[in-house]
Amino acid sequence: MNIAKSEELYKVALDLMPGGVNSPVRAFGSVGRNPLFIDHAKGSRIFDVDGNEFIDYVCSWGPGILGHAHPEVIEAVQKACVDGLTFGAPTRKESELAAMIRDCVPSMELMRMVSSGTEATMSAIRAARGYTKRDKIIKFKGCYHGHSDGLLVQAGSAALTQSVPDSAGVPASFAQQTLVALYNDKDSVRELFENNKDQIAALIVEPVAANMGVVLPEEGFLEFLREITAENGTVLIFDEVITGFRLSVGGAQAWYNIDPDLTTFGKIVGGGMPMAVYGGKKEIMKNVAPTGKVYQAGTLSGNPIATTAGIKTLQLLMDHPEVYTKIEANAKKLAEAFKMRAQQKNIPLHVNQVGSLLCAFHTAENVKDYTGALSSDTAAYASYFGDMLESGIYVAPSQFEAMFVSGAHSDEDIARTIEAILK
């Protein structure tokens, strides 16, 4: 595989950006390679600057549920661009998209549009703090909610009572307000509530943890979180930046039949454009400016190009529910192929799959939390990644990311991918 042009572009980028990239995972560091530079994409395929063609299972980390450059989405966006890219003023499209979101996700009684998932989660937590007049929050080890200061923390030596910054540049005082529990561990959550009575403003969770690979909630776990937060007057926030409109048109909350107090959406809600949304109960969201004292603003929030892409994407998903049936069936086929790979090659692999999300962990452990995910053999994953790339299959350049199936993946694509998995 010739990658000469990508290598040259990477040398240029290294002189202009930290690590030559604008987001760390793009650097391919965990798979021991230099990144490929993508030239264009169409349907299920991406094409790099050297002309190499790949079946894509990254899908821009989730939003490509319809595939790349869907003709109806592209046509709508092109028409919208003629009218102007951004106004910094209200448009009809903002309300149109918000109404569609509320129709699909009834818990979104009031919402605010922003430009990234980080903004959405940061703003949802601020709204929860303003509503409860409390400072502390609970997050789960291994769940990622963007790069705002208060969420970039990991468990310290006393995992359930202390937190330390997970990034340089984050003041320890910020981290002290963030308590870290263990995903799928009810006792760790109970202990935090017992030790911080009437102090916890919000509990934020990925209903399906999709930033440490894919880790599913155990039976009863999400129901438990709903109950304990309600009992303690704590706002339950579902971070559905990845699962929203991907697991189902109603997101993970419809899939698991749990109504959170606040929800954050990203990825698909902008149809691939930079956009996200946070919202939920009216009594919480009415505290956001200008109707309340919780300040949040953004010049590009709800811009007419992103809302156009979002409206068209959601409309296509609403009009074609069979897309969800197809992508789940294809994800199951890939999951079975990974299990066959483990048997045929006699190697440790654990596969987690839900809807169109899946991850093959290179470990024999049952991966139900962050510790299980970390037991993976990352060197084995790097070798697998290289084999898949050489076979024309583009998967995440990290063991701890999801594999996304799109509606554009054909039967031929799936067959070729299974062949590469079993190679």
C-alpha cells in the first residue's frame, strides 16, 4: 500500500499542529503508525490522498449513519450555503430541528443548540448545578464527556472519594468537584451518595459506554441510576453524543426505556456538521439564560448549515426505520465473525455489540467496565489494525474506540470485511 503523499503531508502538519493533528486519536500513535490523510469519501468508502480505498467503520466517529456524502443531505446543504453560512441570529431551521428532536425524544422538553459535544456536556452540567444549587458531580471511570476541565479527571488512589486531574492544565480544585464511580458497579455509586449527601448536582453517564471500546450497561444498572438520582434530588444526565439517533431514532433512552433529566446529543444530530444539543426537563432548562441565571452562549450555535444537515439526516432516519434493522443485523454479522476469528486462531477476543455499535477487545475477560477494557492486548490490536488496513478496511486506530456500521455498508462490504477478519 503506497502512502507516500500521506507521509509528506504528515511532515508538513507536524510543523503546524501538536502531533500534526487536530485531535489526538488521529495521530495513530496507539497502533504504531503515522496517520493517513483522507481526500474524500462516498457512501461506505473513504479515499486517502494516495488513492487508497477503504471500507470505513469509523464513520467520522459516529455521525455517518447514512454513509458519507449522502446525496440528499449534500443537496440540502449546498442550497443552504447559497443563503449564507452563519447569521448569529435566530432562524426557522433551529425550531424545525428542535421540534423533530422532541418528537423523537420526548424527554427533550426544552433544548439549546451548541457546536460540539464538549459544549453540550459542559453546559448540561452547568445547568444542573444552577438548578440544584450544588457543586459536585459524579462521572464514571472510562466514560468520556468531552475535554472541559471538570470532566478531565480520573480516579485517584482512593477511587471513590478523590479525583485528580487527568490532563495537565486542569486545576486540582476543579477536579475535586468531580467524583468518580465505576461503570456497572452499583456499590461505588451508593458510596458516593452516602459520603456526599445533598451535595451532588448531577450524575453524568454514557448509557452505553462507547469511549473505552463499547461497554454495555448490565441489566438493571441504568434503572438503578434513575432511582438513586431521583431519591437524592440529583440530575441524571445521559450523554448520548454517540448513542443518540444511532441506537434508535429515540437514542439509548428509548432502547433501554429510561427517561433522564437532561440529555446531550452530538454527532448525528448535525448530519456530520459541527453541532450538538443539550436539553431536558423544562424546570431545569428554564434556568438557562436569557430566562435564567445559568449563562451559556455561542455565535455559531444552531447555524443554518448544520441545522439543514441535521434536519435532512433526521428526516431520512425517521422516514426509513428499516435502516436501523439493517445496520444492527450487519453489526451482529461482524460480531459473529470476530468470535469465529477467536476460535479459528485460538486467540483471546471478547466482543461487545449493541445496535450498530461493536468492539472486539483483545482480551479473554468479560469486558463490563474500564478495568476489563484495559486488560486488552493493545499490541495485538495494533497488529490487527495493520492487517485490516492492508485488506482495505478502515477501523479505529485505537483499541478503545467503537466500530460503527452505517446504512451505506452493502452486503458486499460486510462480506469483504468478514473475509478480512477471518484472514
